[in-house]
Amino acid sequence: MIIVMKPGATKEQIQHVIDLVHDFGLKDHPIYGTDRTVIACIGDKRTVDKGAIENAPMVEQIVPILAPYKMASTEVKQTRTEIPIGPKQFPVGGNKVGVIAGPCAVEGRDQLLRTADAVAAAGAIGLRGGAYKPRTSPYSFQGMREEGLKILEAARDATGLAIVTEAIGIESLDAVAEASDVVQIGARNMQHYPLLEAAGRCGKPVMLKRGPSAHLDEWLLAAEYVINAGNSQVILCERGIRTFETYVRNTLPLAALPALRRRTHLPVLIDPSHGTGHAYMVPNMCQAAVAAGADGLLLEVHHDPEHALSDGAQSMTPAAFGEMMNMLKRIAKAIGREM
Ligand code: PEP
Ligand code: MN
């Protein structure tokens, strides 16, 4: 349930209600808005004396939260969440469309720094690159791991880009959180609940990809795990789902954008690289995603896609990326957004 305080409620009056909520065994998540505060209460409501709360000074009303996810829901928070990322604190989730680009995997210092320079020059706000790679086959390149993290840090120092890299397990989470500006939880791990909880305690924003067969509610409940563990800085990333179709690696459902906008205040990125599997499809899908209201994009860019150690077929060249960014800026402008 949500306790809505009247405008002008004092800190003490809000604290009094929070204390009452604790007395009834519920967890409180206050959200301080510009004109009023609401207190979301999570837990077993059966033991709660609602009358006692309703009678507390400056309480306006108590409303139930109907969505199974609570803190991620627009029922609890109507204003869109903005998450500043990286050394320059680029906002994700505001009026700006943020593009995070880079290779699927960190393959070496030259490779990453070269790509980092190119995507920064084209207007990206973040650099992606897996140091730990969740590969379908155990015989495929598994990533440079700790060494890869060091290279990512060097790329941040050189460019000021926000570093986005994946934590594939709890064992490597601390190292990844330390080195990165945004911790990516990959599609395969969307239902790794202990990892989600650990990410909720990691102290960095989390980018949560949609599981390839997850419903929106399941995805939002996965986000709820991170938020409930103490981290409200969650960015969602749609990366396509598995369908019967074979001309694409995954089917990219852009209808998720309006559907999520109705359900959640969290920012949403679109990843047309994994969402199609083909570099030639990526520019069109990016245009559509920006036009449809995406908060940003996550893209794979490699200076030599033919020799990439992973996901070369879906990686754009820096030149194609630069050209596409120019087009996207025009689309963003046409719908009243910046890039
Ligand atoms: C990736 O971003 O390189 C990746 C492994 O993506 P996903 O988890 O969406 O498959
Ligand atoms: Mn990839």
C-alpha cells in the first residue's frame, strides 16, 4: 500500500508515519516529491491497523498497490526516474536520448580504446564491453576478465564515457561494480535472484536486460529484487525475445516501450544488436526505437567486425555508427528530445 501525505507535511510528521509503518512490521520506502511525499509500504498488510495510520497527522489517504512489482511501478511513483551515470553524470531517463556503444567483448587495449574514441566522438555517453562473457558454448571466448576491467577503466579515463559491463555471477560482482559505472545483468541472468539481490547492494546503477522468454511482469519483478535490496537505480534494457522466427537472432518487440511506460517509471534502453543479430538491421531499429520513446540505446560497435571474438555479425563499424548517430539526432529533435 501507499500512504499519501498531504502537501506541506513536516519531516517529523513523515517520520511519525514511518515509525508507525515499522510498528506494523512493514518496510518503508519514502518517495519525496516536489509537492508531497508518499510512503510505499512493503510487507504483510494483514497485521496493519489502517485506521491508526489514516488518523496520523497530515496523512491524506492510503491506497493499495495493485501491480505485483511495487517500487518499480508507476502506481508508487509517477515521475520518471533519471539516473546519472559515469564521471560526467550523463542522465539516463530524462529528455536526453543516451547511447551506450562498444564492442560485445573487451579483446585488448588497442581494440577498446580505439572504439571508445570513435563512439565518444560520435556522441555516445557510455562505453559497453564485456570483460566477463556469458557464452552459449564453453569453448567460445569467455572474456579477458580482471584484465578486461582494467582496460575498461583506462578507456573511461581517456574518454570520460560511462563504463557499462556485465557481472555474470556473484563471485565477480564486487570487481565489476568497482570498475564500472553501470553493472549489466545479462538476459541469461535475469532470473538469477541471488545475483539480483547482490546487485541491489553493489552501490552502482544496474542495467537489467530482459530474459529471452520473460514476460514484462517477470522482468519488472526482477527489477523489484534489485530495488528491494536497496538500489533504486535500475535501467531496463529490451534485447529481444526468442520466437519461432529465424531471420533474426531474437525478435525485438518495440511495443515494450509504450507498455513499460505505462507500468514503470524506470528508464528503458533498446538493444537492437542482440535484438536482431544483424548489423545491417541495427540503424533502422534504432530509428524506430528513438521515435517510439526509448530513453536510450545499447549497441555493439567493433573496428573490425569480421574478426571480432564475439558477436561480429551484429556489430557496426565506427563509420556506420557515426552516420547513424547523425540520423538519430535528427529524429530525436523531431520529437522534442535531445541527444
Ligand atoms: C551482451 O550485452 O553482450 C549480452 C551478452 O547480451 P544479452 O545478455 O542480452 O544476451
Ligand atoms: Mn554481445
